[in-house]
Amino acid sequence: MFMANNQKTIDYDKIAGMESFKKLTKKKNKFLWTLTAIFLVLYMLLPVLTSYTTVLHQKAIGDVTWVWIYSAGLFIMTWSLAHFYVSRANQYDKDAKAVIDEYEGGASK
Amino acid sequence: MNGVSPIAIIMFLSIVGLTLIITWWASKKTSTASDFYTAGGGLKGWQNGLAISGDYLSAASFLGIAGAVALSGFDGFYFSLGYLVAYLVVLYIVAEPLRNLGKFTLADMITARFDKAKVRGTAALSSIVIVLFYMIAQLVGAGALIQLLFGLDYWLAVLIVGFMMTIYVLFGGMTATSWVQIIKACLLMLGTVIISFLVLSKFNFNILTMFEHMKTATPAGEAYLNPGLKYTNGLDTISMLIALVLGTAGLPHILMRFFTVKDAKTARSSVIWATWIVGLFYILTIFLGFGAAAFVGSENIVAANAAGNMAAPLLAQALGGDILFSFVCAVAFATILAVVAGLVLSGASALSHDIYGQIIKKGKVTEKEAVKAARIGSLIISVVSILLALGAQTLNVAFLVSLAFCIAASSNLPVIIYTIYWKRFNTAGAVTAMLTGLISALILVAISPNVWNPVEGKAIFVGEPLVFLTNPAIISVPLGFLGGFIGTLLSKEVDAKKYREVEVKAQTGISVQDVSH
């Protein structure tokens, strides 16, 4: 259960101070929070529009009103952003591995 | 509905039998605390994705949303939207840092930065409160459902479900729970796809024809296809949608599922799986709801259950006769079992691992003691929730679920975000964030229209509510964030070194890679 014992100690301060690490976190956090802000705004816009306006109550295709189209858009948004995240995160994984390699390369010398 | 059909009993018993075989198999693989809480951390992405879906799609989703769409049209569909978009919050903000920092519980992750008993204790308390509210809702719903389906007494129904969930968790731990959830997710998807296919076939597979038909199929007329049938107050609607989208990322039994995979990459792929499965299911709730409104009729739905919970089973009966009805009832039963088992496990992890193992015993427990504590904790959580559910028969379960989501969003989410992303955050802030979120959500619900109504029988107490919001998230979530912010600034404590460690671990997963599973 307590598997930490056999670990070699990691110099977290050193990693945190590395330029490559700082660049990675900055890039990653900027991406995460920008996208989060976008999808939360698009999502919260729905109840605002449905509660205070009737733009989404109008018919779009046949008897299907815009509110269903907007909702379908939110579903598509969710799946697209989920996959977009994965493609970005795979890149960040490589960057993170490069950071660790750089650290381990430096540590063994 | 008229008594119990033999087919229903056979399907019911097959599910019980199958899950017991899984539990027996899983019990042989459960010897350490890590096996018990996280199935040894060895689940694959698709397995965990299915298990997350099985953990998440509760009876409230399957029966509740189908009924809500059937009775309130688009307004019922808000739930489907909120519950799905919530996965983006989980994926973008929470899943990977959580996997990289934690071990068994949410408290593990927060104490990775603030290793204090009061932080762990508060986190465990908040988890236990959420789990208990959620569990009472599930058990009360389960009792009512089984009562309707099989004609059993309420107390007997609660005891049967309670007994089953205790067996799974006690003997099979997370391995059994995960596989019960995986099987349930497959059954639920199968049932939902079959019903939706039958509904669509009635409209010649033309969605436009379906919408055209729905215009005249319900008493609401054309208004059925637009928002505003049930939720007429803008702020209340917005507040509810906030709780739906932010609550998921703070639900202990969902967060716990991320410890069952080996690394952040697998956590990521399990969310993708879950997003597809859960999303597909939520789209199909349109067909379940519309179909029930068209082919069962709102009068019949309300006659069976005022909240509309019987809409999906009744639709199955109308379209597929007794066999499909029995199958859908069996699926509903499996749905309930899978969710309550996950809840017991997350409650037990907070009680046995956090409070007993880490706070009372200060981490000095042997492997054997830890497993024993986990089993005793599961038993305590099960018994307490069964007793509470037995006394809560008349409570409106929908409000218990929304309360659980609201507490999760107000108490857990702010502290998770601050812990990972805010350098200045400290111990005092962690405690105040959780307590303000938890307490404000509880108080605001206690004075809400869910609890108080001037008309007798409409709510728990007779009287004027002090706030008009049925869901307080729009106030309590900002309060949780604000509480953490003010608490942090009021304390001088800053530990930049510790934050650097947490940041490196969260971003690179460096500590997880060294952990052998």
C-alpha cells in the first residue's frame, strides 16, 4: 500500500525552475482555461437565450425549433472538444516527457 | 405492471446471478487496499469509460430524464445537456491532475498539497455528505421503482437493493463494482437503443415527422417543443444548469473512478469513452421521452408515477410487449445496483481510508488492517444509508440528487481547482472553501421551495420559502470560490516549495510513473 518507499527522490524545485517546464505549463494552462471559458459560455448562453429571449423558439427546419439545433450543436461541441483535447494532450505528453528526460539527463551527470 | 410476469423474474434473477458470479470471481482478486478501492489501478481505458458511464447513468438519468422529457418536452432535455457538457469540465480541468496527485480519494489529492488532518477531515466530510444524499435518493427511487415493478413492499425493496450493493462491495470491492457497472452500461445502452429504434420506426425513421407529430401529441400543444413548459424562472433555470455542469467534476464516486487506471493518458481515454457513451445515451432520451408522450400518453405516465419515472418502462411495454417491458425493468434494476455500489465504495474510502486510516491511525495501518477497515467502512455506509432510506420514503428524490450535485459543485470543485492551479492557496483556504460551499448549499436548500411550500403536501414543511431558487448553485458555487479566496488571504501561510512539487506532479505525472501497480 505504501509504495513511496522505494522511490528515488525527485528534485521538484529543479524541474519547476526549468525553462522547458515553465513553457509547458504556461502553454497548457492557457489552452485549458481558454477552451473551458469558451465551452462554458456557449453552454450557459442556452438558458440565458431561452429564458430572456424567444430567438430559439422559432422554427428552423420543419417543426424543429432552433433550441434543438443549438442543443445538437452543444453535443457536437462536446465530442469535438473532447477529441481536440486528446490531440493536444498527446502533444503535451511528449513535451512533459522531454522535460523529464532533460531533468534526468541533468541529474545523472 | 399487473403482478410479476415469469419473464421479469427470470431476467431479474439472471442479473442477480451474473453479478454474484462476478463478485465471487472479483473477491479472489481483492487482497490489498489498492485492490479494494481501485481494482489495483489496472483498468483499461475502455473498461473505465464504460464503468464511468455505468456509475453516472443513474436511475435518475434513465427513468428520470425520460419522464421529464415526456412530461415537459424540451425542459426535460436540459438535464441531458448539462450532464454531458459536464464531462468537458472533468476532462479539461480535473481528470489528469487528479490521477497524477491522488491515490484512493479526493482528500488524497488535496492533502498531496496540504498534509493536515483538518484538510483531509473536511474533504472526507464533504464526500460523505454528498454520497449519503445521493445514495438516499437512489435507494428511495429504487424502492419506489421495485415496488411498482414487482409489487413488493417499499421496505423490502430497499432491503433487497441494500443487501445486493453490500455484497458486491464487501466481497468484490472495486473490481466487482466496476464490472457490475460495465455490464449495466452495456445493458442500458442496448435497452435504450432498442426502444429508440422502435420509436423512430413508428415515424418512418424521419425526425421531422416525429417533431410534427409531437406538436399535437401532448396537452401542451406546440409549446411542448420549446423551453418554458416547466422552468419559467430564468435565474432558477440558469442556477440549475450551473449545478449540472459543474457538479459532476466534484462527485466523489465519479472522481474515484480515475484512480482505477494506471496513468493520466488512460484517465483521458476513459473520459473520451464515457463522453461518447453518455452522450449517445442522452441524445436517445429525446426518443424515450417523445415516444412515451406519444405512445403512452402523459395521463397514463402521471397515473403510474407523478414524477414520470415510469415513462420508459411503460413505453417499452407499449412498443415491445411484456418481454421488452421485463427487460427494461431488469435494466433499471441493474442501473440502480451499479450506482449504489459505486457510492458505497466512495463513501467507504472517505470513512476508512481518510478518517480512520490517515487521521485516526495517522497512516500507520498494515495492509491487512486497511482492507479490514475498508470492509467495515463499506458496511457502515451501507447500513446507515439503508436506515436513512427506510425513513425517507416520502421525500422527493429529485431534490436530493440536485442537492448532491450542488454540494459537489460548491464544496469540492473550488478546492480542486485552487489546489491544482493557484500558487497562493493554503490550508486555511482549503478548509474555508469546502466549508463555505458545503454549508451555504445546505442552508440555501433548507430554506428553498423544495423544503417549504405554503400548500400542504407539496414540500416537506408548510410555509413560505425564504429564497425562490430551487437550486442554489448560482449563489453557493461563487460562495465556495469566494470562501476559499478570503480564507487564503486571511492566513499568512504560503508554501511555494510544496506548490512547485504539486505542479510538477500534476503536469508531468512524474510520481505516478514510479509507482508500480
